[in-house]
Amino acid sequence: MNSERLVIDTHDLSKNYNGIAALDGLDLQVPPNSIFGFLGPNGAGKTTAMKLLLGLSKPTKGRAELFGLDAATDSIAIRRRVGYLAQDPRFYSHMTARETMRFAARFFYRGPRDAVEARIEETLLLVGLEDKADRPIKGFSGGERQRLGIAQAQVNFPDLLILDEPAASLDPMGRRDVLEVMERLRRHATIFYSTHILDDVQRVSDSVAILDRGRLVAQAPIEQLLSTGGEATYLVSVRGDPASARSALEHQPWVTGVTTVDHPQGATLEVIVGDESRADAELLRVVLAGDNVVTQFGRKQMNLEETFLQLVDSEKRS
């Protein structure tokens, strides 16, 4: 990818604390107009990486560029184009959402008051807080506080939003609301967010990077990542004689393994193959050759949890 078009581009980005590597050689590329999930367990180095991107910490080695600018030397220019939500945003609880937004807007705007108020109203509407704009924050739910934090980060029309665990501490409804806000915001900015919640990443992200113990384990568009889970596996649900179908499959040179899960209506065969083209052409024919009715057939789709665990386990063994 052309580095001039990247919103975030890091090269060997590393950070040590007292000789211990919190981040080790991160090479990260985030394209524009994307929702990019930065995935990893707690303590993997995600927050450290974000501080380096924002110029809040200096790298031990390597460099990070945002919009082609160096994060270590051009951090002020970068921050004018970036909105940031910390993992645990704090507010003056006696203030209303609108008063909080006015406070945040003063750091960016010196223009006519009507124009600033219009921007505040637009941003509160964008995150779904327009009906709570004049209520004290002390009465807000966790999800409403997070959405207010996103509104604060968005008030300056940023080209990039960096969100640190935006939905980590929320209940399912609060998480849903925050993810819906992120999907709406993609029309206005590139979104780079960290999380350890795998379902969230699979729901809203275009691309994902997986970090473990400070090292980058994988980086790819999410559909590509989910399709690289090792050998191809097919699921075939049958009514009839699954034992004969399994035996026939096990004798095929392109089949490397078969397991059977029985259920009241019949059984489901999980078939691992070494040659996908032959499986596409022959697998169904082999099963139907016996006394079976096929009720479902298709390639098994990996989910992000399976892919994540496979990649992290592989990294630990290497």
C-alpha cells in the first residue's frame, strides 16, 4: 500500500520500561476511511502503542507516522487532526453534556458562538445524546458516558479517532450503542480502536491487527484473517447412514480427517480436507453415493475467537 495514503504507518515501533519490552517492533498500516480493530488481551501493549501514536510517550526505537507526520516530533500538528477517547474517561459530574461539550470545544474553536453551538448540537445528535444534552452527567449510564466521551473526541472534526477500549466495561446494550455510534462515525473519520472483546471486532471492523505480549501476531482485512485458519473444513449434515458416509470420505486421498456429531435428525460430519478444489468437486458426490440425504452442506466459517486463539498459540510456540 502507498504509505502516502496511510493514516497510521509504524516501523519497528518499540517501547521498553526498565528493560522490559511493552511494545516490540510494531509494523502497523491503517488505511483511510476504515474501522481498524487493534486486538489483544489486557497487557498486550495496546495502550502503550496508542500513547506513542499520540506523541504522549517517546519510542525506545522505531517510528510512527500519522498522515505522513512523525508522531514524536510533529505531535501538536497531529493532535489537531485526531480525536482521542481514553479507556476510562472522566467528567465533572455536576456539568451537563452540553456544558461538557462547550468546555471541550473551547480548546479548538474561537469562532462565532452560534457556529460552536451548532457543532455541539450536531455532535450530540451523532452519538444519540441530543435528548440528554441538558441533564447532569452524574445520572448517565456507563454507555452514555462512553458516547459522551466519543462526542468530545469528535467535536473538532478529526480525520482520525483513536478509541482505547471504548466498550470494555459496558453491558450488552451499552456496547451495542457504542458500536452503532462507531459505525455512524466512519462517514466522517478513520476509526482506530483497541479492544479485547472479539465479538465487537468481528461486528464492526474492516481490518484487524492482533497484538500479544507486545508483538504483532497478525494484521489483515478481517475476512482475509478469518479465511486463513489452516486446513479447510466442510460441514455436511445428513439423514440416513452417517457411518457409511464417514467411511467413504476417510478413503478419499484429499480428506485428512472426519469427525461425526450425532443429533436427533441424523448427524453432522466435519470434514478436514487438504485439497479444496477436489473437495468442492467431489465431497458432496461421495456422501450422496450412500443411503443418505444431505440437509446442509458448506465450508465451515472460522470465527474471530478461533482465529485469535490459533494465532496466539502459534506465536507462543514459536
